[in-house]
Amino acid sequence: MSDQNGRYRLEFACECVSVCSGYSDPWAGIAQKKLLPAGTKEEILKIVAQEPRTVAQIAKAMDLSQPSIHTHVREMIESELLRESSEMEKQYPSERYYEPNFPVVKADEVAEFEAICREASELVAGLFEKNSKRLEKAFDKTSLAERGWTFEDLGQFLFARIQRGARHLLEERGVFPSRQKHKNGVDWVFWAEEKNGK
């Protein structure tokens, strides 16, 4: 495969590992542009996902200096990972509360979707299994076996192709939003899921 300049390139199992952009995974830009480069920014997101907080509150919760947290918060606002919360009542006019600038699906909300998602997963898994013989025949027509690979080695690749293709179709049909260009020029769609007890 080549890029728009005709250069040879590879698409990896996770597009996030590549420095190239323009793949199908809409969250890849977060990792490719290193918007969450270290644990501190991730910890800030965990804290403000529970409830909006000020720089002082975040610093206290993390046992770090306010100037250090302020720097991280400023960078996260510039990359649009954080936004100022409008739901918190301010005690002082200059007080600013911050929250994630992407959906955080709470554990009880995840539970609402669980049965439907499980059912859909069963259907997708069944379709994959149903088509495995056809996929295996296609594998036999490639040179992969001559190069020492088995059909089983390609299972995750094939599933990723199907999953990415389905996402692309749903974007084309307007069911999913496409990745969005943010103020700093990075394209992404992002979310987080709260895990029970963590």
C-alpha cells in the first residue's frame, strides 16, 4: 500500500502505533500526536471524569504543585481533551472547573447497553465463524503459507479488516460521526468507559 505521495507504507494492527494519519481508527490521532504522552495527563482525566475540578483540587488530589497541574491542564485544553465545565457553581469569579471534552460512559450507563452489545457481539462472532471457510479458501490463494504463516495467524487481521470496514460504512451512512479536526489540527473522535470498582 502506498500513501498519497506514492510511498510504500504499512497499516499496523493498531493504527495508534503509526506516525502516519488518515487511517480508519478515529481515535488514532490521540496517540499519534502524543496528546496523552505520560501518566499525569491520564490521571488528570480520571480525576475530572469523576466530577469537574479546579486546578487546585486536581493538584491536591495528585499531591503535585498547582503550577505543574496548570501546565498540563492548559495543554489539555489546547488539545481539546479538557473543557471548562459549565455545570459547577463557582465560589469566585475567576474559579475554573474542568471536565473531559469527550463522552465518559459511566459504569451504570455501560450496564444499560450490555445486553444489546453482547447480542450484537454474538451476531458478529457468528458471521465471522460462518465465513471462516471462505476466508480460509482465500488464504490458500495467497503466498502467506509459503512464507510460513497459517490461517490462524491472520484471524485478528481479518477481524480488524471487517471491523474497520463496518465502521467506514457506518460513517458513510451517517450513523457514526467521522473524526473531527480539533483546534490544534489533530483529527480524532474519542471516548472513555468507566470500569466498575476502578
